[in-house]
Amino acid sequence: MNMRVVSGIQPTGNLHLGNYLGAIRNWVRLQEKSECVFFLADLHAITVYNEPAVLAANIREMAAALLAAGVDPVRSILFRQAMVPGHAELAWLLNCTARIGWLNRMTQFKEKSGKNREGASVGLYSYPVLQAADVLLYNATHVPVGEDQKQHLELARDIAAKFNTDYAVELFTAPEPMIGGPAARVMSLRDGTAKMSKSDPSEASRVHLTDDADTILQKIRKAKSDSEPLPASVEELEGRPEARNLVGIFAAMADETPAQVLGRFAGQGFGTFKPALAECIIEAMRPITARLEEFRRDPGELDRILADGAERARAMGAATLEGAYRAMGLR
Ligand code: TYM
């Protein structure tokens, strides 16, 4: 079976090391050998209030960041969700297949709505159904994401199976999540037990793709760690979440395993390890930030790329969307 890879990212804030190592770098690598569909999840971004002008600017900024990171808009399809109506249409059809009980189990909704559940938007609640539509529309076989999206992908599989059974069709393909490596869950630099996230108010909790060398060095220097030297084995990182996280980031950046990193740094303290880690991040980011500058200077080209991607995505999703309407008796 041919692989079809589909994945998305919300265009809110800047690309950080968690997004990059957990997802985007895998997107870039997958393009070499498979058909890929990547999009800016702008319809997901509006599930919480976003200032329209800020959102519009963030969309272009995120598109530029993805291109700078190596997404190839000719070989792959790159577009914005809001420019392909099939996402919202299929999401509605699938809202009628998804069960309230299934959505009630989504941990991300619980985290994001917090104590103010009654005040959260309906969109935030049904967000995982839109995410299911995103991948089912294109018959994705594989979805490269970070660990935090695993539950949403399982829901997409459940929705696909129930729809196919309810309407006695073989329309939707169950997508396989692709999650793994030392960076499947990059943690905050300030707290090794919390995910590195765009929504963390502390800038010091994450490294952005756009940070200059000095800022990266400062953030890594100030990153929370502990006073023990690095151990010789990965097992001994147990109970040391910050140490584990920094070793995991190093491993992902250097394309090594955590064991290999410890092989080099065992017995050394963070005074030695942190500058080496910062150097490794700075070197890997340098070409990306340089390209980012070029894409930023040409918003017309960005819009052209996104419009071209949207047209190709519309064509790719059309048959499955029609199939869903037909299966439900709506054609
Ligand atoms: P988003 O925008 O929060 O994140 C984009 C990608 O980055 C991964 N990620 C991380 N990986 C490792 N460590 C972290 N700290 C970290 N933070 C973020 C995410 O897992 C994700 O892969 N709902 C999705 C966007 C989406 C989507 C889709 C993804 C919408 N539709 C369909 C896949 C398929 C989201 O909010 O990701």
C-alpha cells in the first residue's frame, strides 16, 4: 500500500523546538519517500479567541517557518485548512458519527477548558472531530504527530470505523499515528513535567525557531536542571525529568539516541552539558532562520504557494467528500 502522510499545525505563536522535533522535522523527512499533505490548522486556531489581524499575520509566519524548515511545496501539498471547505463540511458529517461519550474522554479539551468548561466554545469541544475530518478527507495512512495528539488520532480511527460500519461502506482509511523518538514529547525548559507549549506564558519555557544564538544560549543556560552529574545509563534518568528532557533534546538535535548522548557526557555536570546543547541547537537552526528571513520578505510568494496547495488539496479530497454525502443519502 502506498503511504499517504497527512498532518497539520496550528498557526498560533511561533514554531518551537517541541513542534519542530516532535513533528515538523519528521514531515520534512517523510517527503523523501511518500506523498505528503501538510496544512496550517487555522480552523483549529479559532476554537479560542484570536485577534483576526494577529491570526492573519501568524498564518503567514507559520507558513514561512514550515517552508524554512524544509517543507517542499512542489513535492508536497501545503495549504491552509480554511481555504479548503471540505474540512469543515466533512467535520459536520462526522459530528453525526462521533459520540458525545468519546469526546468527553478527550484529555486536551479538559486541559484547555480548565475550570471554565461551560464558557469554552463548542468548537473547542468538537475540535477532535474536525481533526478526524482533516485526515480522513485525504485517506491518510500515516499521521506524524507528537505524543499529545495520540488520543485525537485514536478518535479519528474510531470515527472512521463507525462511519464505514453504519453506512456499510469502505470509504475511510484508519490512519496510523507516527509518534516516536526522543522528541515525541519535548518538555518545558522551566518544568520537566509540563509539555513545551505555545500557550505557556513564559517565553523562557521554550526555544523558538526564530530565537537568535544569544537568546538560545541564555534560555538553555537558565533551563531548570539539577545538581547531579549526568548518569551513564538512560534508566538512571528516572526521577530526573529536567535532565531527561535536556538529554532527549540533545539526542533529537544530534540525531543520536539518549544512550549515545550519555555515552559522551556521563559524569559531567550541566555546566558542561548546557553550552554543548545550546551550540548543537544553534548550529541546527542557523540555516532555517536564514531561510525564514527570505520567505518573510516575500508574502506574495507565500500566498501563491498556499493558494496552489489549496487547489491541489481540494481536488484530492473531492471524491471522499462526495462519497461521504452519498453514503449518508445526501446525493
Ligand atoms: P499543535 O499545533 O499544537 O502542534 C503541532 C505538532 O507539534 C507537536 N508538538 C509537540 N511534539 C513534541 N513535544 C512537544 N512539546 C510538542 N508540542 C507540540 C504536536 O503533537 C503536533 O504534531 N490539533 C493539532 C493540529 C492538527 C492536526 C490535524 C495534526 C489539526 N488537525 C490533523 C495532525 C492531523 C495541534 O493542535 O497541533
